[in-house]
Amino acid sequence: MLKQHLQFKLSQKLSPQQIQLMKLIQLPTQAFEQRLKQELEENPALEGGKEESDSIEDEFDDLYDDNELDGDNINTEDINIDEYLSDDEIPDYRTKANNYSADDDEKSVPFAAGISFNQYLLNQLNTVYLNDEEWSIAEFLVGSVDESGYIRRPLADIMDDLAFTQNIYTDEKTIDSILKIVQSLDPPGVGARSLEECLIIQLKRKEMNPNIEMAIAILEKSFDHFTKKHYKKLLQKHNISEDRLKETIAEIEKLNPKPGGSYAGNNRIVEHVVPDFSIKIVDGELELTLNGRNAPELHVSKEYNNMLKGFKASKEKSKSQKDTVMFIKQKLDAAKWFIDAIKQRQQTLYITMNAIMEYQKEYFLTGDERNLRPMILKDIADEINMDVSTVSRVANSKYVDTPYGTKLIKDYFSESMKNEQGEDVSTKEIKKILETVITDEVKKKPLTDDKLAAILKEKGYPIARRTVAKYREQLGIPVARLRKQI
């Protein structure tokens, strides 16, 4: 049996314009510049440059409606788009090298140029005499070198691949002899199959002395003891003094565990971080500025005004002319919305960052991370009466230039914990204290997580050992055994 009934349901739906605005707010400076460039290319009614009027009134929509466009006579007497237009015949942006003032930073980013790491190795092979088969094997080995400089595949697998893919039938002994040639290339250590082999290759390329010889012996015969820092066992096995062992370890620590990184890292295109905000201390007070690239000057093209004048002057109103007016209206509406959206983006960014700056004022004045207050997205959202998702969009991908370096804004957010006095303290404050304690420890007897927890408790931060271990790992600090030094 069918039944009909009414049901009232309250739901919130975002309009396409609201969604677009949220996306604009989320964009960092460089991505915003690309979005702005795209809009200028796609909307011919939008141009960059100075505009005399600071505000754009929505007069265009109020002066006619769609019904007026349907008739034979289109009323253009009251159409006034002066508020959209710049008074300059030549837009200001056309007289500049870029759309920003001379005070703004140069926005062009240099690109890295050069050959790949593998090609660099192949170029060195050209100086070595090899027959055709040896060259093919050497080329295959170089192609197997990863970005770190290692060949991480067994020779047996390489032998099979040479047979199946290159139609080269050889044995492991021949491949090993060609591998030695590859391992003689620069940077030292390239072509190694393990960390142990990589370090030994580098040591053998050095000028021999007693410490180098001892370092090779330790890596060849006691690599496991060395990596686990079992120094007592090394002293006993190699019958050397502590000072001699310390000098030997110092030689090993000078080596590069990732030889490929010394070349490949220099040849990558580095993504430059452009700060979205800048905070300065002026006369003991904080001063916040928004990157000028986030505040472009936009207006509507004067050519559109001339189009309207041409239509107004014509006596016969053809269908194509009516279509033109419809097109102009669509583009003007889009241009106006985009200009307003950019202004709202600027306002949202500034208000949000200003609230964060005031909330963390003590930190920004001192630079001491122990002064960071516990802060979550909701704290700022409540402060500025905005949605948490809006604050998240601002904080998640934006950077701020401070007297203490350029930081990702979301890094200033942290959970809170209560100290022994019942006060809320930031987990970042606890991590900073933990880092300081570990830095000041006696390296011959590094502190275990249990001892670190006890020290933090003495300082007024009662946290469990597993929490200490979690914070230590987040800080990238190894366990006590691996922090031990002789």
C-alpha cells in the first residue's frame, strides 16, 4: 500500500561559487598565481592593472534582467559598468615587466639543468676500454644503479636479465669483474651492493694510513658490532685503545652512505617555498603582512565598454548583437565574482593568520618553541567566527616568514597536555624539553626512555615511557643504544 507524507529536512549545500572560493582560499601563493593566470586567459573581460575605484558595485545585474534580453529592443541606456573599468587607456600591467611592483620579490624560479646521474656514469665509462659485450654489461649495471648510488639486485638476477633482455649469456664472475670497473667511477662508493661494501670502497680510494686500515678491518670483520655500537667488543676483538677506536670511527663517519645523493641531489629541480605571510618585530610589536602576490590589481576590459557603446549606437538590433550582450553579461558577472572572491580570499587569509599570530604572540616575540601555546583549529575558528574547515584550508598549505625562519603554519598547531600544576601545555613544549635533555646527556651513557620519562616527570611533565618513545621518534632521535658514543 502506497502512502504519501511530507517530511521537512534541513540541509546545507554549498553553491558552485562557494566551492570555488574555498578552493581559492586553500591555494598557496604560487598555485594562486597560476589560478589567476588561468582566469585572465579564460575570461577576456578580466584584465590586470590599476583600478581607480577600490570597490566594485554590482550595478550590471540590477539594470536589466533576462526578460529584457528576450525582446527585440534591449535597453542599454542605463547600463553602467564604469565601476568595473580602469580609467587608463593602456592597462598598467602592460607597462610593467610583471604584474607586481618593484618592491615585490622576483617571481621567476631558476630551473636546474644538467645530465642525469646514470648518464654521468656512462660518460665516465667512455674513458674505459671495453669490448662490445663488456660495454653492454657495464651499461646494464649502470642502469641498475639507483638514486642513492647502490645496485640492490643479486648478480644472479642481473645475469638472468642480461640473457632475457639483452641476449647476452655470461657468468657471475664476468659480471663481478665489470662491476669492479663500475665501482671505480665517481662518486666513490657508487655501484656498491650494501652499506658495508659502499664504505669499504670509499676507504680504499683514500690514501692509506693506520686509521684507514683499521677502519677497513672493522667494517670487513666486525660490521655488525660497529652498527650496533658494541664498542667494548670492538676494543677486545681488534686489541686497540679507546683513543685509536675513536679516531677510526671518526674516519668512517666522514664517509658518504649515499654516494648517489651527492650528484643526483644537485640535479633535481628544487621546489621553492614562497611565504604567504611575513611577520616582523617592529619596536617590540608584531607586524603581519600578506605577500603582495596574493593581492593582484584587476579590472574589467575597456573593450567591453566599447562593445556596449557600439550596440547602443546601432539602430537595428540583430540576434547576433543580442547574443553579444548576453556574452558580455556572462563574462562581466564572472569577472566581478572573481575580483570579489580574491578580495574575500585576502581578507580571510589575513584575519586567520592575524588570529594565529596573536594567539602565539609570546612565541613570535621570543622564538622559543617552549612558549608555543596548545592550539587546535577550533581555537582559531572560534576566535574569528569562521568554520574549522576554513581555518584548516589556510593553515594546511601556507607558509609564514618569521624572524626565526620560514615555517609551515600548521606546525604551530598542537594538542595540549596537563602538567603537574594542572595547566595546559603544548606537546611541542614537551618535545622541545625532551630534545634539550637528550642533547645534554652524557653520550657514553645515553638516557633510556624510562630515564627520560623520569626526568620529564621531575620537570613537571608526567608522561608515560611509551609517550616519550613516540615523541622521540617524531623528533627523529634514535634509541639510547644508537646514540652511544665512545
